[in-house]
Amino acid sequence: MIRWASIVFSLLICVSLVQAKDIPEQPPLRVESVQADFTQEKQLPILARPLFSKGRFLFQAPDSLRWEYFSPVHTVLLMYNGGICKFVQHGDRFVEEQGMGVDSMHIVLQEITGWLDGEITDTPTFKAHVKDNNLIILTPREAALANIISSIELKLLDRTGLMESVTLYEGGDSLTRMVFSAGILNENIPARLFTEP
Amino acid sequence: MKVFRWAMVFFLLSSCSTKQITGLPELNDVNSADIGGRQIQKSCEHTFVKGQYQFVHSIVFQMANGHGATVIGVTVLEGDILKTGLMGVEGFVLFEAVLSREKQLEVSRALPPFDTTEFASGLMRDVQAIFYVPTDKHPRTGKLADGTPVCRYLEDNDQITDIILNVDGSRGINVYDMGHKKSRSIIVGSRIPVDGEMIPEALELKAHGLQGYTLHMTLISAEKIDK
């Protein structure tokens, strides 16, 4: 479970990097950093109403990451210098939770590196199909993963090269949609944001 | 000296045992047909919400060995139909199931380590204990030795559920197995009004036994869905 969850997680990270990729008719852009707010919508067959989360995503090449949810539960996932840790806010303090192992971290880094190299069509995990320049559809290569994620849609903002949304279809009527806003490329991010919750 | 030592051992053992009372406590009956008994029963039933609701909780799951994790729990009450789901904070669904009106459990998604039959049935039992009034229509009503009012429900499978009306307004739910050993204890925290029903802001469920665990549930949202 942890492995697949981390693949999904790494994918969500990586797809955010697509915003800087060389989409047709635009020059390639080297990604040094990415910052964006996001709103996440969750739909499940059992839900009478969808669930919404809000957060912020920070990435600094080559391998620093901060994936933070402000609501409904304040959590921070950090990757820095080969280490990964997750914190959950309890009251007025953050408590570290164990969960992702070293294997998961390697998968995450592998995916990120692949995307930074512009290998959209060549990740070991997903096949990519570009549609209408602004829409990329990813489908899992392995049947085991396909049982959990049927496909992923990456929607790019027209011409800007920024990501508009990511929709992860989990089969049936289940999906997770993340809509990005206030995206910033290649601006300096203080290192402490990748080491402290 | 030897006598003193044995007395000390006996004293320590007896003091330990008084801290671990997990059996069914004595109940001094209050006739449920009397006004007092009816009031107690009514208050017990008010521990549970009526109507159709969707609840979202953050759940801190803690195993007896100290390991644990935080997940998001979804509970949808649609009359006799109970839907429940667990997902990671990032939204990835770990477990999803529906308990039908006929009490048939249909699990549509279950990822390791939540993919065992025991987990599914145990989780649904826990959720039912938290959100559904027990099925016994004629519970015993009475008071514990300290005077705390209690409703005692006997289920078809000889399981017993006590609803405890604490003086401070909080509620407790204790579930005993057929051997009268406590299997679950639930603390229902302070409650807030949502669409005419009082909804607990916090719940704590403790599963007793060798593979015991504790769920600390904090309400994120409660929505009435049958408006």
C-alpha cells in the first residue's frame, strides 16, 4: 500500500513539474523550483458530498520537496537531502509520523528525475498520451497499479506552461482533482521550508 | 517479616486488579416504565443522531504497541445503510465499504493492511457501536454504584451494550462480549448542534484485548443529507 501510495504521491509531485516542460511550440525551460497553492476535491461513490482540502506545494531541484495540507488536517511531508518525513499537527505542535520507507523515497526521486529530464512518455510507471497540447493522459503500465489508478489527466494552462489541474481516476466513480493556483517558477525558496514543518 | 512481604504482595496484586475492572458492572434497576426510567432511556437514545448524515473525522489510529497513523474517516448514515471509508490525508482511498439494510457487507476497496475480513467486520462493528443505537427496544435502565444512570441493551448475539450518562454531560458506551468481558469502550465528547441534532466534536474508541487499539476521532464536518 505504501509503495502504491507513494507512486501516486510522487506522480502528483511530478505532474506539477510538467508546467515547465517543453510543450509544443514553447522553448524548453529548466526547472529549478516550483511553488503553487492547490485545492483538492475528492469524490467517492459513498460520499453524498465531495470533500475538499487546501494546501501548498514547493519543489526545489534536484530533490527537495514540501507538500503541505492546511485543511482539513494540517500535515507536512518533507523530502530533503535524501530523507523523507511526515508531520501531523496535533494541537499546537507537529508530531512526526512514520510511514514511508526508503524504497518509497527512491521511487519518488526516480519519478521526479524522469520528469525533470522531460521523459513524459518514458516513465517506468506510466504511459503518457498528449491530447490537444494542453491535456496529457497517463495510464499505468502495470496491471496491479491499474487496479488502483485507472488514469490521470494533467491539464495545462494555455500557453503559460503552468499546470491547471491534475485529476486522478481511481476506478468506478472515485476521483481526486487538484486545481493549482498562484504558481511560481524558479524563484528562490528558503531551505528551512524543506527541513522544518 | 515473611508475613509482611506476603501482605505487601497481596496488597499490590489487589490494587492492580482494582484498576483493571473490565467485567460487567452491577446495575441497580430503575423501572423503565417509571418516569425516571423513561427519562434515562430517552437520554440514552439521544446519544445517537437521527436522520441521514455525512460525517468526516480525522482519526488518529494507535495500536497497543504504540504505532499509529492519522487518516481521514468518512461515515455516511442513510437510514439502515451504513457507508464508510478511510483515506490518507492526501486523499488516497485505503478502505471503502457499505453495510446494507440486510447487514450484508460489501467492500469495494481495501488496500493492505486494511484488506482482511477481520479488519472490515471489526471496523463496521466499531462504526455501528459509535453511530447506531443498539437494536434492543427494551433496555434495562438503572444506576451504577456511584449513581450514574445507565441503559443496558442486550443484543441477539448476547452482546451487552451499556450507555452511560455521566454527570458532566459526556456519554460513555461500553460493549461487553457474551462472557461479559469489556470489548469496546467509547467516550463521546462534548456535542455541538448541527441541523437540530447534537453531534459529538470528539470521540475516543478503545478496543480491548491483546490486539487492542485506540481511535481518537475529531469531527471535521457533519452535514445533514436528507434535507
